[in-house]
Amino acid sequence: MYWALLILCDVPVYLLIGWVVFDTKDKAADTFFDTTVALLRIILIPQIVRVLLGIDDSDAYGLFQIGLYFAGCAAVTYGEHVALQKLVFGN
């Protein structure tokens, strides 16, 4: 419950991080969807099949942006957790 509340309160921060990483809201949605599809293709389809079918893996380079976004969101949430534990709860 505590983590869910913390994550829910951080939605504006996540949107800000997304805006910084992806430049615009429209580009973020497109890049996130395209990169997720490319990631699923890389994970689920073996390389030999991708080569034979001519599937282009050039969208996979966007994984860096997605990884940076998730790492930033996780870092913010964990940092707030640590700050709350030390300042509010006194642990």
C-alpha cells in the first residue's frame, strides 16, 4: 500500500522525466510503443528467423531511452522512500 501510494503520487514526476527523456509528449508515446514492439520482437523471435523474414532491428536502439526513463522513475521513487524513512519515520 505504501509503495502504491508513493508511485501514484509520483505520476507528475514521471511525466516530467518522460518529457525530458523523449522531448515531447507525442514523441514519447510513439517512441515508447515502437521501442516496446521492437523489444518484444528481439526477445521472442530468434535472430535467424528475423534475418530470414527481413525484420529490421533499427528501432531497438530506442531501448536506451526506455531504460533511462525507467531507471529515472525508479531512482526518484526509491529516493523518496529513503527520504521518508529517514525524515518522517525516523528509521
